[in-house]
Amino acid sequence: MLAILSVLFLYLYSPVCGVFQKLYCSMSDSCECDFKPNIRDLEWDLYKNVYGQHLAQEIVSEEVARFLQNKSPERPLVLSFHGSSGTGKTLVSSMLGNHLYGSAMSSPYIHQFIPTLHFPFPDRVKEYREELKNWVQGNLTECARSVFFFDEMEKMPPGLIDVLEPFLGPSHVVFRTNYRKAIYVFIGTTGYKVINKMALESRQAGRDREDIKLADLQAAIAQVVYNSTTSGFFQSRVILQKLITRFVPFLPLSRRHVERCVHSQLCQRGSCGRSDVVEAVGGDMLYTPVQGHYFSTTGCKAVPAKINLFL
Ligand SMILES: Nc1ncnc2c1ncn2[C@@H]1O[C@H](COP(=O)(O)OP(=O)(O)OP(=O)(O)O)[C@@H](O)[C@H]1O
Ligand SMILES: [Mg+2]
């Protein structure tokens, strides 16, 4: 019975067949049942709650929408986030996860890897490669819509991520496993120098932040991660084979962005009206370069600690 309903679910997946879907999902724990992507909510969340990151907002919305509209994508969606600390990389990755699955980031189909926790010993790369490959393959067999986040890529032992090469490209659809529907997000600070340099030049030339165009940054970031021993992609075939769909740059945050972070966190604590704290925290952050004091050295990362100090 379940098999018949599965076939109906797979082939007749449309609003008309909602009734079959409901019936199927009431009996099955298929990940398709929990997969409820809401692009509009994702766009709104990015637009409303991420400050000063027009490139990340645009690319993530655009690429995720394009990928999900395609019922049989030719390759998985592979995004790589880059930028200095506290600029919103982990925040945006959580937003993405939250709007893909009904059970948000606690979904069993969303997998997060943190090198210091999962791959702490660089001399065990061989073992880790095997484990990671089996984990990814096993989970894709369970759920083609699996999402994999790799945070703190700068601490990823070199050579480990290359084991994913066959999954990231337009590989064949193996029985019960469709590698092309998965989403991979790599997150790291590598490349922040080239991103911050461009932001600084733009600012010094009096141009708008929004005038910074992505095209100039894509190739530069690819080159830096390929050449850096601490990017997780050092001399990686993943870069050579151009398996990253898009590099997503996160720009350094200015004082006005930091103050928006302070305001938003004060509101969450029920102290929306404390503009004195907004001003005090904004003024207490460190900004670079010495001449101009344009960008916060820690983005919004130190905001909660500073609020505690001034509230
Ligand atoms: N652009 C932003 N807009 C709104 N909030 C932000 C932004 N950047 C950072 N924050 C807030 O600051 C804190 C740190 O952000 P996050 O963890 O996303 O930084 P990160 O870029 O991942 O830094 P790291 O490289 O150190 O991991 C979070 O509470 C987040 O909500
Ligand atoms: Mg982070």
C-alpha cells in the first residue's frame, strides 16, 4: 500500500494530488514530506534581518530560487560564503536551513560540520575522508534533498573536502540516490582581505556600498581559496573543476550596520527604546583602517557582550 502511495506521490506531486501527499506523509517519514521550502520567507528574512550584505542577499535568494524551481537540476547547489568574522555568514546559513525544512535547522536532513568538532586531527584526514564520504552518500540515499553545511572552512584539514568532488558535479543518478538535488554550503573567512580591500576602495572613492559588483570578486575569491593552505580548498579539484555554483562575499560592516545589530538585539530583550545603548555600543567598537574608521573589526560579533556592559 505504502509503495503504491509512494509512486503516486512521486509521479503526481502537484496541488491536485495534495490528498495523496497528505495520506502518504501521514504514513511515511520521507524527507520530501518535511521539505517545505519557502523562498518568499527566506527573501524577506534576508532583506529584513541581514544588514549591509546586498551581495549575499541577492545571490542566496536568486540561486536558491533558481535551484528549487528546477524539478530535476543538473547539478547540486554549491555555495561558498566568505568574509570577515561577525559579518553574518553563519546567520545567513541558518536562515537558509530554517526556510527549507518544516522542522527548520533541527531537521534530520540538515547536516552541519565544524572541523574543530568533527575533524580535529589533521593527521587523520584519510579516516575522515572515508567517514565523510560514507556519511554524505548514506544520507543522500536516505534523502536526495539533504543539506550539508561546512562551517569554519579555514580550519578544515587540507585534502578532506576533495572527497566530495563526485557529489558536487553533474554525476549520474544512481539507483535511489539523486546526488543533484542536494545543497552544500561552505562557510569560512578566507578571502576576507580581497573583499575588504574592495569595500574600502569603494568607500574611499565615495561610491555606494551597493555599487560593489559581484563579478569582480568571484574570480578573486576562487584564486585566494585555491592558493591558501588554510581555506579548506587548498589546491582543491573542487575549485579546478569549477564545482562551486557561486562564491558569496560578505562585506565588512560599518558603524551604522553595527548599530542596527545593537538595536535589533535590544528589541529582542524588550529594550527597543534605548538609543543611548545603541550609541554607546557603536562608539565602543574598534574600526579599521586607522584613517577613516570605516569598518568594524569584529562585525556584529561582540554586540551582545557590549550590550551587557552598557545596558
Ligand atoms: N550582517 C548582519 N546583519 C545582522 N546581524 C548580523 C550580521 N552579521 C552578524 N550579525 C549578528 O552577529 C552575530 C555573529 O554573526 P555570525 O555568527 O553570522 O558571524 P560569522 O560571519 O559567521 O562570523 P565567524 O566568521 O566568526 O563565524 C550573530 O548574532 C548575528 O546575528
Ligand atoms: Mg560563523
